[in-house]
Amino acid sequence: MSDPIRLFAEHCSRTRFEDLPEAAVRAARIFILDTLGVGLAGTNGPCVTELIDSSAATLGDGRARCWGHERRLSAAGAAMVNGYQIHNSEFDCVHEAAVLHPVTVCLAAVMAHADRVGGVSGRELVRAVVLGVDVACHLGVASTTGLRFFRPATGGIFAAAAALGSVLGFDADRQASLFGHVYGQLCGTMQPHTEGSPLLGLQIGFNARNALIAADLAARGLPSIENVLQGPFGYFGMIEGAGDIARVRGDIGRVWRITEVAHKPFPSGRATHGMLDGFMELQAEHGFKAMDVASAEARIPKLTHHLVGRPVKDDMAVNYARLCGPYVCACALLRGAVGIDDFSDARRHDPQTLDLGRRIVAVVDDNPDPNALTPVTVSVRLKNGRELHRTIATVYGNPAKPMSREAHLEKFRRNFASCRAPLPAANAERLIEMLDRIEQVDDIRRIGDLLVPA
């Protein structure tokens, strides 16, 4: 039997824009816009200027835009910069069951390719993103073990491969070859996540860059491999630990994973959001103040604890703080929400926030699912002795508990306005209008025009 990578290659090669249900197209419009805004917010992330300079030195200048900057780089260089910017603030959309950010690597790669070649239409972009999300999320859902590698990067490169092959018009054979080439170039260790290092987001950029290189190799007919997923050293065994394609086989071409993607209302790890949701709902219902809290606890699945159960520290780096559940929950209890400013130097060293964060404890529950992020149960003990409890099964931002259009457009506008090099405010409204009618855009470089200084 052939490797199941053929199922995904055939799905990508045979699916036309007309085959996509309106719900998938609508979700693509929403999350492309969301991702562009997050990428602009990421211009404020650590070491962005150094990354641009490094990309120029190693990969050269070119036609592709770095969002929020005047500098143009090669397509591979711009994809690396934009991929990093999209993820460095932990604000990019997520597929919870697959445990990955499926649009991030995909959009960075396709937009850079479109800058290089021109003529990529809005319909082609939507189709590419929908197929990319499908492939990455099917792979994530098919995994039967807990997170071993950084799946937003390792799964994300397959999303980029599907999207690029779609735009390039690859048949199933060439698409399968491209999947092999990206498997040979993927990366994504969890060590930067553990240490709170910017290398975590850089790995997103590396995979966007490598997907473009892999697509060029496949386009020129360089030989690849066949047993990408289930070979003795294939993706499921080497990267995931184990996977069962039967879990998703019947969903390919029937379940459109982009309709399951969740917004991230806050710029912190998605695994913090169930905790945030619970504490914010309790505070809104009962009206207590942060100063009233004696202690608090979050009972969370093993994966959630692994990702964000880390303790508050005096010297937290930005990336560590974004993935520290007790810290972000303290920010929310003190200020009613979590924003980009909560990860400034001043906020990360604020004694009141650190003190409250140390009174919030994350403990592992008995959930047997190795990939579960929910349910989450939070408890607050007030200084007057009162105890409050809330269980969150569905987290705000999930399609079953969605952000309203008004809310997600406000998120986009805030992110757009936070770009390090200010862009005209009118560009934000033009982008919203353009994405609302993305199918009518003949060349998506027009989108890129609104993402950089004039």
C-alpha cells in the first residue's frame, strides 16, 4: 500500500476553488486578515531587525516584502521574517485538536512566493490556505501521542507545502514529491518553548523559508522520497512518535479544518486561554478585585501544564512570560484582559503582578488525552474565605464560542496600529474591505502594498 501522503497530495491537486464550501472560504477570509494583523504586531518582537539583516546577508535582497518594513528580500528571506513576526507575539490563530497554528507558516510562504512571481489571485490564495490548513490539521489530529516536537513548525511546513503546490499547479505526483522535500527540511524542537527563547518563533520562520526552497526543488524535478509519513523513518514515527491515518481518512475532502480554527483573543500561548477564560468569567460574575484573592488554582490537562504550567519568575524573558499561565492570569485579574503591553519590561517586573502570579498554581488533572488542552477548572479562594469555581470546556475564540466580527476586527485594528513603523490608518480599513472580497482580487500583491510603508 502506498504511503498515505498520497491521500493529501491527491486532495491538494484535485480540489478547485469551486469545491470549497462557503464556510471554509469565509473562515479563510477571517484568518488571513487576522494573521496579517498579528504579523504587523510582531514587528515589535525581539531581534526582528537582526533577522532582516541576517536574511539579507545570507539570502539576498529581492522583490518580497517584509511586513511593516521598507526592506525587500528574496522570497525565502521574507517568508522567514514574516513567519517569525506572525508567531513571536503568540497571537496567531490555532487549531486546538491538532495543537498547531495552521495558517502561520502557510501564509508567510505563499505571500512571499506571490511577491516573487506576481499574478497570484485572491481565489488562489484562499484555496491554498484552506488546503494548507487541511493537511497540517489532519496530520495533527492523526497523531496518537503527546507533543514531542514543536508541531506549529513541523506540521506548519506541510501546510506551506500544500499551499505552495496548490498555487504552483502541481499534480499529485509533484505534490507528493514536495511533501517529501519539506520533510527533509523541517525543524521544530520544543527546547526553545521550555526555555522561553525567541528561537521558538524563529523555527516558524525557518520552516516558511524551507518550504519555498523545497517547492523550487520539486518544481525542477529533484528526486524526493515516497514514504513520508509511514516509512521506517517517516514523520509519524520520527516526529510524532505514532500516528493513525484512519482517524482522518474519511475526513479528507469532507471536513474542512479551517472551519475549526480558533481565534486567539490574547497574545499568550493558547494553552493559557482556558485558564484566562475561567478566571475572567469568575471575576465578571462575582465582582471581586485582584487584591481580594488569597490564592487560586487551575486544574489542567497534562499537555496544557507542559506548555504553560511554568512558575512565575523575577527575571522572565518575554517569550517565557507569554507561556506562563500564572503570570498571564495575574495580568487579567489585575487589568481585566491581557494585551501586548503586559509583556513590556515594566509589566514583567511589576511587583504586584508577580506577587499575584505566585499565588496562582497550575496542577495536572487526570485527563488521559495526551493532546487535550481542555477542560480546565479554575478555583479562587478570596481573603474573606469564600471559594469560587468554574470549569471551561470550550475556550473563547473557538468556533463554538467565537469572537464576534466586531471583536476580531478590533483585534486586527489594534495589531495594525501597533506596527513598529506606523502605517496609514486608512490601510487597515482597505485591508478589511479587500479581505471581505478576496475572491475578486486579481493579484494579492495589492494586499502586500498595504502592509509596508509607502
